Amino acid sequence: MAEKNYIEVNLMGKNYILGGSEDETYLQRVATYVNGKEAELKRKQGYLRQNADFQHLTLVLNISDDYFKALAQIENLKAKQDQMEQEIYSLKHDLISGRYRNDEKQ
């Protein structure tokens, strides 16, 4: 079982102890991302006038949106990679076929 790492981080103005199998740098990066997302929302008109529950819900929805957009981007990149691999395979096949025909002519 992986060793658990703990780090004290400031999340949304409060100190917490985060723990996980990831290294401390990663855990701090997660906290920084959440704080950055919150800061981004605070710059939007009307966000601070909402109650705390609505602010947290908005934060969670925005992070979820980022997550699903990243998943979609990964899927698109995988599809492009598959297409490129298929093209490479086809080009290799054409090259080998051309060499074979060239060898037969000689």
C-alpha cells in the first residue's frame, strides 16, 4: 500500500490538512487550483452577493465543467492519435508494397 502524504494547505481562506498517496507538491497544486478557481469566480459580477451555499455550488460546478471539458479534449486527442496511427500504418503498407513492386521489376 502506498504511503500517505499529508500537507497543510489554505483552501478558500481556511487551513486544512490534506492527505493522499500523491506527493505534497501535487496536493498543494490541487489546493492552488481550487483557490484560483474561487478567485476567478470572485471577480465575476454578482458572485459575492450570493449566499455561501450557492458560491460553493458554483465553484463545484465550474470545477466539474473543467473536468468534463478536459475529458472531452482527451477523447478528441485519442481519436486524432488513432487516426494518425492508422495513416502511418497505411503509409508504411504503401511504402512496403512499393518496394516490393520495385524489387519485382528489377
